[in-house]
Amino acid sequence: MSHNRDFSRRHFLRASAAIAAASLAGPGRAFSQSPRGPEIPELAVPPGAVLGGDPPGFVPGHIRYRGGRWQEYPSAMATLLSDVRKRTSIKAGPDAEVVDLSSSELFKYPFLYLSGRYEFEAPSEGEVDRLRRHLTYGGFLLVDDGLGLVNEGFGRSARALLRRVFPRDALEPLPGDHAMFKSYYLIRSIGGRQAMSQELEGIRLGRFTPVVFCRNDLGGAWARLPGGRWAEECTPGGELQRRAAFHLGVNIALYALTGNYKQDLIHHPIIQRRLNQG
């Protein structure tokens, strides 16, 4: 794929973000706060622009890798997307679609999800280059570490991959005023199946953060069994910890589609006061 096509991809992702944002507010409607979270102001979008996926809608791509268990919780993303549809007006698909780093289909998905607990086989240079181009030109990647250890298992493999993708840009803790923590809910705690860290790490390229790394096993908190029960308990915080995981998941989805739009809104001081009061 040429750089011109990648540049077009960036415009496509920006149009996708605009549609997602516009769907949450009608024409001329002022920004307001609701009990379920802040509504998003209408944005202008080019005619005919649609969100990615088939059928059109917000459809994440769950990355399948070699030499490891790439899908620890098969129902996790479907459950999260159900919450995205319920809490927002984003037209989300029913589930993530499986995508390989070796496939050009990677560029269809504005949101990529990489998860697991165990080490996995290092991708080829071509696969690393394809992922780098996708993330450099507007794509987003959530890395969900189900083990949570920096130098063992999935965490070690995922961090090694990210060092190859962005050798000059290291993972760093996201600051408390990052747009991801207020893209929908005001996030005050990092949920998940476990509570390994109250920090999210990210790689920032300019003003956008295309990579976010969580060590708390978000998928383990999102997943349900076929009968509807939760697949895992959340420890030590129980259901409050699970709810925090869903709130964060919704925020991450909104951020992946809309980026830093809230950083520039006139109501930003109000949001910051609410965060400080917490």
C-alpha cells in the first residue's frame, strides 16, 4: 500500500470519527452533560462517508498472532461493543473481526485489539511495517495484557513488538488529563479482571496516542459465558472494578474514533473541575 493510500486512510478514519461524534447530537444541539456521560457536539462530515466494516459500522479488528493464545476471551469484544451501542449512539457491529498482521485487510479497521496472557511468535518485518503504517496514519491499537507482568508472558512479547513498531517512541504513562480519560466517562480508576496497575501506558505521535497498553486484563472483565454469566470474577474490587473496565472500554472506543477533540472544546475547564472534585 502506498503512502498516498495511507494518507487517504487517515482522511477515512477522520471521517469515521466525525460520523461517530455527529451521531450523538442533532443539528444545532449544544453540548450538554447527561447521567450516562457527556454528549458530543455535531461535526461536519463529507457526503457519503461511512464507518469501516461490512456492513458499515464501528467494527474493531482482533489481531491473531502465531505461537500463542491470541483470543483468551472470545466474547469480550462482543460484550464491550454491546455496551458501546447501549451507552452511545455509535453504530457498532456485533463483534470484532479476526485480522492477521500479514493481511492488507488490517487497514479496514480503525480500532485494533491485541490481547493475551502468554508469549507469542514475533511478527515478520513486513508485518511490523504494515502495523506501523496503519498506526502512523490514523489507526489505533489497544494492547490488553491478561497477565500484567512487564518482563514475562504476553507483556514481554507485546512490548518487544511495540519497540520494533516505534523504535524511537517508548511506552509512557498517560497523564491524568489525557483525552482518553474524559472522552465519554470521567475515568478515575483503571478497571479490569485484575488490578495490576492504575496507569495506562501509551505511545504518543504528536497530539494523538495511537497505542494504549493496559495491564489489568480488560477482556477478562468484559467477557461473558454462553449462558450470560461473567466469565471471570474481578479481584480485588468486584463489580465496581468491572464497571470501571466497561467505562474505560467505552472511552477507548470513543478516543479511537474521535482523537483529541475534547482537548479543544470550550467546556474543557468544566470537565477538569469535575475531575478535580473527584
